Amino acid sequence: MARNALGPLAGAASCGVVAWLIASSLLIAPASLAARQSGDLARQPKNRSLSWNPPALDSPVRSLALSPRCELAKVLAQAGARESEQVANLQNFTAQEKIEYRTSDVENIVRDGGSESFEYIVVFQQSPGGLVFEEKRNPTHGSSLSSAATQDMGLPEMVLIFLPNMQDDYEMSCEGAVQRSGQLTWVIRFQQRKDKPSRSYSFRVNNVVYPVGLKGRAWIASDSGDVVHMETGLMEGVPAVRVRNSYLSIDYAPVQFQAQPVKIWLPKLVDSFHDFGDHRTIVYHTFTDFLLFLVQTDQKIEKPKQP
């Protein structure tokens, strides 16, 4: 079973699902300039232990006592403009990804676990319905592509619910202002509207897609509109795929690509928690060493070379 974020830029939900694995007819050519990581991205990952500790999505937020009034429409307009700018400037990239995972049964006895490393590749392609994200994981250092590695797909897309043409899919409210990573952020709560189709998230089993609604929170920088942190969960379980709930906690960090003047905020640390009833799986992702690359057709996939 693979859990996917649908391609919201593709327009129709099906467009985002069918193109997850990169076709063998792509050539990934080395870019002339590599991505430079900002100071935030170069920081060491926070201490994370593989324990069942999903985001407490329904707990209250302690807003700063002295903070300006939260103007929801203004915050969402700024976030929408920022995401639109990032989509316009974002190019194909690779990163080094490390995952740590653990599977335990209902009695919390560990059944499986380990760590793996990958070259993580993301390609953007135009389709009749719009822009489609495609991703691939190439195992490195003797790692294998386990089910834990393929459980979380579409991580760079989650933030795109704040695009102007996606915001209306959700009920959104402002829960206050908090300091996060040394900056003032607005905490925006969101949940899928019942009168709108779910275009952001799905589970896929045996080529059957099960769209699901999301709820959660996003921490949006008050000065720039950048999403710096995001936490999500399911509106309800998916009995057809035996999923009771599934959670994500994503830390974003700015990446400065030399080929463009703007910083792109991409996932740096992702903690995911999956409850399947008879067992639970925890997967931690760490992304480093982002590189920009170009794409040509009718060739095979090759690893980008260092400049």
C-alpha cells in the first residue's frame, strides 16, 4: 500500500496519482549550479526517537499574549501568493534522504525496524491538466526500497493546499500567534470541507485510489507567508485499506538555488505515524544536500553530477 498526496496542480485528482514514478525515458542531466542550503537547513536535525507521538491536532494552541490581531484573509492571501511564487520558481531537484522506521504490534512489541538511505528525485512535468509532481527513491549504500520507504509519497506537495485555487477546499481559521524557529508565525487550522472533493491526499492499493480528507495546522511566517511547519491527520479512517489514522509532522527549511534569486521552502524533517489497527508504523525522514537538475527525454535516468 502506498500513501500519496494527490497532485493539486494537476486539476483532476487522477492526474496526480498516475504519475508518481519517474518514467525510464527521462534523463537527469547535471545542472550548472548546485543548490545552496541556508543556515537553517544546515542545522543538525532535532533529537527524534522512534516513539508513538503523533501531533495532538485537537489540543489548544497557546497564543502569545502580546501579538497583533490575526487577519485570516490577509494571512491566507499572503500564503497563497508565496506558494504561487514558489511553484513558479521551483525546478527539478534531488536530495539525500535518510529514513528510520519501526513497526510494532498492538502490544507495542517491535516487529520490524531499521534505517535506509536514498537519493530522492523530484521532477515536474506539464500535463493536459496542469503541473504534475513525480518522485523516485534510488537506494544508496546497500539500502533497499522497503515498504516503509514507499509509505510516504508526495511530501513536497502537502504545503500546496495554500495555493489560491486549493484553499477553498478547506475550512480555515486562525488560532493565534506563536514563536517558532525564532520567528513570529500565525497558526492556521484547516480541515477538508464536506461539500468539496478531496484533492490533496489519497491511499492507493492495487491501483485503486481512496481519496481522504485532511485536517491539521500550519505555522505561517507573519512577515513572508512561508509555511515553516505543518501537522496533518485524517478526518476519518479508511476501512477499505485498514487505516485508522495517519499523521504527518513536517519541518520546512529554505533552500537557495543559485539559478534563481528566491528561496524555496522544502521539507527538511518529516515524522509520520500510521495506525493500521493491528499494527503501527513510525517513519522519520531527513532530507539534506539539495541539488538542482535539468531534464531531457528519450534517455535513461542518470545520477546528477556534482558541479
